[in-house]
Amino acid sequence: MTTTVKFLDLPAQYRQIKPEIDAAIAEVIGAAAFIGGPHPKAFEENFARYLGAAHCIGVGNGTDAIEIALEALALPPGSEVIVPANSFIATSESVTRSGLKVVFCAADPETYLLDLAEARRLITPKTSALIVVHLYGHPCDMTAVNALAQEFGLRVIEDSAQAHGAEVRGRRVGTLGDIGCFSFYPGKNLGAYGDGGAIVTQDAALAERARMIANHGRKAKYDHEFEGRNSRLDGLQAAILNVKLRYLEAWTTRRIATAAAYQNALAGVGDLVLPQTRDWARHVFHLYVVRTKQRDALAAHLNAKGIQTGIHYPIALPALAAYRGLGQRTASDALHDQLLSIPMGEHLSEADVETVANAIKSFWSR
């Protein structure tokens, strides 16, 4: 079957900036600047400036970023960390692999983000931290999150893997909790050509600790103050990200415009529940996620018309085999049978959006 509208089109993005990308890659190879060197340092500085962060540490991937952030915070061993049930497993596995206990929290049925009222009910004397996930590109209300954390003496980790450039009341996510974590997986709004991640914080001591953990527990070569790990953003990925960072705002503007076009075209169609954006938020639409009780049938209908879709996520985290022994099912599990991601990205033309919208409308007019 011929694909009419792609869910994501990274080759098209590459063609748009090919001369700059090719030159950046050639520069790294020509200088053999594969590990360390000027490119990771430049990207860390540029990304920190873009976010308004005091410190940025490039690491190997987004999962490493969360694990290193948790270790840098030095949370009490075995303490509880509240995590949203609606996320990718990297958020929760980072907790358990760090010797901490994951506690799953239901999702808000309107935004699909961490339900703060439920989080409050889950806090116990053993709770040490909250991980908030700025899911699909919509930020969590960090004013409310930080107030809750301050009330109970908790640390706050921002999983910003899907929210590069998202804002809460004019401030960019990743900079609003104790520590923020980003992924540069290729499909992200700011994606590398392989794995990559970053940790950002306003706390100099926390930044130094995170950088040492990611670099074998050292500040200088062979001078290891403790055992760390090897997690580096390599020179090639950093050089690529430096190029793509220059385009991120333009691509984000396009995503927001595409979302607005979908909102206008799909309002009132069938039982579709469209994404909401809070008035204090800048939603960067990593994904455009609709909800319908006829999710599977709609996905099949779109696929038959050559329109690619995705499901993020088909199984709630506490329902996965990895966590069934915890017995922590949440009230929002039913959402995972209804959520559907339709094409979203700067690759979409106005005609593409119209094609997708018309195909969705035709599903209910059969």
C-alpha cells in the first residue's frame, strides 16, 4: 500500500538541512572528534542557553539521564518515587534500577499528565521524589508540582523527553524542578541520528555530581573520586544536534500551527476527544493524541487509506508484565484502549492535514 501521509518523516527533515548536517558530520570525522572535544561542549552551552538553564550535561540517552539524575539527588535507598502510569517504561525502570521503589500515579483524564490530586494521596513518609513527565509535549503545571513537593519535602525530576521547548508560564521545562532530563532519540522534536540525552539543572553542585557520575566518577582523567558510569553524548550526535537546534523553534511553530488546524477541522467529529492546552502552557506537540472508544477501528480505517498512526501507549505501565507483582493498577488504565496518535510534525503540509482530517471524518460518515 502507498503511504499517503507519514506519521514522521526524518529523511524529509534531513533533506531540508542536508548541507549543514553533512558539513557538521564531516568536521567531526575530519578532526576525529568522536568522544569529547568541542562539539558536545558547544551543544551543552547552546542547549542550556535555549532552555534558560545554568548547567547542561550531555549523556548517552534519555534513560541514562533519568538514572544519573536520581543518583545525583542521593535519594534514600529504597525510598518511594511517584511516577505517572501513562509514560514510556524508561521513566519507571530508571527508578527501580536505581534501588528505589516506583509508585504509579493515575493520569489526569483531560491532559493525560500526572494527576496531582492522586499524587498527593499517594505520598507517604517513605516518598522522596516525584517524576513528572511532560507527556506528548504538554508541560505539567510546575507551579503546583513544586508547591506539593515543597509541602512534603520532595525532590522533583522533570522527564522532558517529549517536550523540548515546552513552557510553563513563559519558562521552559527542564529548568523548573530540581533537575531535568531530555532524550534526543531520533523521533523527538529535537532528535539526533542515534541515541543521546541531556541533564539540566540550576544547581551547580548537582550538575557537578551528575557530570562526574556520567564520567566514571571523575573530574580529571584517571582521578576517580567514586565509581560512576560511562554515559557520553558523542561528538557526531552533538554536532548534528547543534545544527538541528537552530531550526527547533521554526519546527515547533509549525507543529503548533498543525495542531491548531487539526483542532479546527476535527472539532465535534464523532466521539473524538481532542488534545487540550492549558492557558498557562506552551504545548509543543511532540505527538497529537486523540481519544475515541473506536480507536482500533479508526486506526484500521486510516491505515487502509495510507495514513500512518501510532499508539502512545497501548499498555499502562503498572499493567506491564514487568510490574504486575506490584499490584498498583490505576483508575486511568482504560485510557490506553482509547488513545491514538495521528501524524504530527513539521513535514506535514496543509494538504496533508486536510487529508488526515477528511479521512477521520469519513470514518464517522460511513
